[in-house]
Amino acid sequence: MTNEIERFYQSRDILGESYLPTQAPRYTEIPTFMRVPHITDLSRVDIGFIGIPYDGGLTCRTGARYGPREVRNQSSMMRAINVATGIHPLDLCRVADIGDVRFRNAFNLEDAIEDIRRYYSAIAEASIIPIGVGGDHSVTYPILKALRAHSAEPFALVHIDAHTDTWPEYSGSKYHHGAPFRLAADEGLIDPHKTLQIGIRGGQNFADGLDYSREKGMRVITIEEFEDIGWREVANEIHARVGDSPVYLSFDIDGLDPVYAPGTGTPESGGITMREAQRLLRALSGLNYVGADLVEVSPPLDPSGNTALNGATLLFEMLCILAQSRVE
């Protein structure tokens, strides 16, 4: 397998010497997630990064459609090895950037949802573990719908966010970034009793989603409880609830405190720190992942680029644990 992975990354020959894209200077080449190759032949990929440049499901501040592009730019700063865990994900799997979801009619919510579902269906048929980068959180619903069609059972869900995203219809539509997990639970895409929502602190009233999540049996861990029991105990509970079930990981960047992620549509003060988020993700190795996403990075709302940099950093942590999952 090692030789196969080496050949996969051996992108071209320069002056008679082969090199890996991740060994080239960070400011060179076409920007891809983590500087991995851009590959369109799905048969050659184990884990695929996918951009989802869509924010038609936002209820307030727009701009998340630019998330994939800026996270790609900032991800050039990522290292090849996780110093904390010793994981070298590109040594474990063939990892590629397989481009962006393309939309036929981005001004129609239903059409956009269907485009994402169709794209991810092809990914699932190729047995690729997808790591999506949005885009707003409405994109997770069609992702789950596509992946669930290739699974014998509903997925467990690890959901890190400031909001439950189990809200009802809003402004005349049930498809919006505050509703993906209500839709997913109602359609049997996820198992509510194996769903954990972590860092929750935002909502207009309980009926917006907190009541729904709890009544369905989801484990809601508010930011106050997260702080009281700590990231390690939260990780232990995730392992206990999820077990060996197929699990999807969804990280909304607004789960972080706005000091780390001001560039997001619905920031909520008093959130998770970057260090807590990194350590929590590292502690989630060993689960049976079917996919993951990072959403709600809105570059126009953070000219410093720090939100996208932190998003890319979390994305690397996710890549590490998904690569471990793929080879175990």
C-alpha cells in the first residue's frame, strides 16, 4: 500500500526529479485542500475533500459560499504530520481534492439540495470517505441523504456547533442552515439516540430546536456543561454512545468562540476554544467514520483570514482521524 500511495502523490517530474506536491513551496501550484492532488478519477481516491460553495440556506449574514476557496488557501499552511498524535494521514490513504459541487440552479433551494445529493451519491458509490467544506450547514442534509442510501442503518452523528440545527420551517422553507438535523432525524438518516450535539448555546427559544433534540433523544451538551465536564469526558461519552456504529462528523465553525472564528454567519460568544476543539477531535479517533464536514466559514466577514485558518486546522485534525478509520 505504501508504494501505491507514493505513486499516487508522485504528481509529475521536474528537471528529472520527482516530488510530492506537499513538499513544494506553499505559495506555488494551484491551491487545493492541504496541497493534495486534484483528482477526478474517483477510483484512485480513498478520502476526498469536496468544496460546497453554497450559502442559499442562510437566515442572516451571507458569504459562506466563499468558504471552500479561502479554506483551500489557508490549508496550504498545514503540516504533513500531526505533531500531537504522530499521524501522517497522507502515508495512510490516497487523499485528494476532488473539486467542488456544481450547481445547475443555485437560486432554487430544492435544486441545490438535489445537486449535492447527486454529487455525493457518486462519491458513496466509489467507496470514498468524503470530507466536505461548506458552505452553510444546510448542505449536510443532502450529504446525509446520499450516504444513507448506501448504508444498512442510520448514522450516529457527532455535531459540534453553537446551535442544534433542529429548527422547524423558517420564512416559508424547511430547507435552511438551522434545520439539517431535524430533516435528517425525521427521514431516518441519523439515529437520534446516537446523536451528540456539543457546544450548544444559541437559539431564540426552546421550541427552535432544543426541545426537539431532547424529545428525540439526542444528547445535547451545552457550552456550560462542556466547560464543567471538559473535553475528555465529552469524548468518552461520544465513544460510549456511538460505539462501532457508522458515524458522521459535522463541525460548524461557529461552535468556536468568535475570538477564533469571527467570520461566520451566526457567531455566538462564549464558545469552544481552538485548543479544546483540537483535543476533542483527536480523542475521537477509532470511530467508524462514513464522512465529515466543516461548514459556515464566511471569509468576507473576517478579512484577517483567521477563521479560515482555524477551519483548515480543524480540517486537518478531521483528516487524521478519518485516515486512521479508513485503514483500521
